[in-house]
Amino acid sequence: MKNMESSATSYIVEHLTRAIVEHKLLPGTKLAEQKLADHFGVSRTLVRQALFQLSQNRLIRLEPARGAFVATPSVQEARQVFAVRRMLEAEMVRAFMAQRTSAKMRRLKQHVAAEKKAMERNDVGQRTELLGDFHVRMAELMGNEVLAQLLGELISRCALITLMYQSSSAAEHSHEEHALIVAALAGDDVEHAVRLMQQHLVHVEAGLTFDRDMPSSDLSMALSSLTP
């Protein structure tokens, strides 16, 4: 029974995380327990467990007597998240180069090709997911599960940050910058690849507009786009 409950909780966490990353659940959205329980066909107890896990990852905030809300990262938090990513991912590029193989490079190139197709289809959800997953994919190809998990959590938080603060034209070059990073890795130029990764993250942060109005959303509409 405990395994079944754990599996159900993980399933809810996965789907809500995806909805946040794909910008279907917007910052500030109230996550009503009963609506979530009805949607996923589970008890409110399991929903609470899932919401607690998401609060641990800083994707939602739990407020006493008010309930759960999709997090609204502050400007200070946004800058700190990008600072941590620059530190982590510069060293990740060096470590990836040290254990680079033709098979790993092929799979990384395939990921970039998938990004391009999503952009050509103007598939915003898939594009957003793939552009974030590029960074996690590098860690996964290295076989570093701890780094992949850490980056996954940071990038999920970045999805909220970019949704709140990114201007409409700011993220257009992310795919091109990923392709340049892969080309530098393929060309055995580790320091150039490190610089490109740092510049890429600087460009994303520089594209944030911190005086934007807060977006709003409706939980029912967001849940209708999810397949339980």
C-alpha cells in the first residue's frame, strides 16, 4: 500500500512540475486540494504529500490557513539562482569534456536537433521543456544523477523566473547558443565551451525584465491541459 501511495504522490509531483515548467500553471496560482484530488482521482492526503514535496523544491509555497500557491520568486532569488547555475554549469562543461565520447556527443546533438524541431513547430511547451532539459541532459550523459537532480530543481525554478520576468523576445537565441556549446565540445575546445555556457546563462538573466506585471492563471484551465 505504501508503495502505491508513494507512486501516486510521485505521479502528482511529476505532472504538476511539468505544468509549472511548461508555463501552464503560472506564479501565484492557488492549488486547491479538492480540485487536484478530483483531477488525479486520489485522496486529499496524497495531494498534501505531493504539495509538500513541491514546497521542498521551492516550486510552490504553503501558507497557513490559506493553502498552496505556485511560487513567485523574488528578484533577489532570481539572481541567486542564475549565480548558482553559472558556478555549477561551468564545471559541468569541463567534466563533460573530460569524459566525452562520440556516443554522448551524438545524443547531445540529437537533443539540440529536437529543440530546433520544436521551435519550427512553434510548440511553446515542448520548446520550453527541451531548452531547460539540455542542461540536465549533459549531467545525465555523464552519469551524475546528483548533478542531474540538482540542475532539474534549479531549472524548474528558472521556469518560474523566466515566466515572471522574461520579455517576449529575450529567449529567442537559447537554441542557437546550445548549438554553439555543442560545437565547441565537439571541437575539443573546453575553455571556449565553458565561456559559451557562462555567456548563455548571462544572456538569459540579462533578458529578464523585473518590472513586469504578475501573470495570473486559473487552476481548472491548467489542469484541463494535463493528462492524468
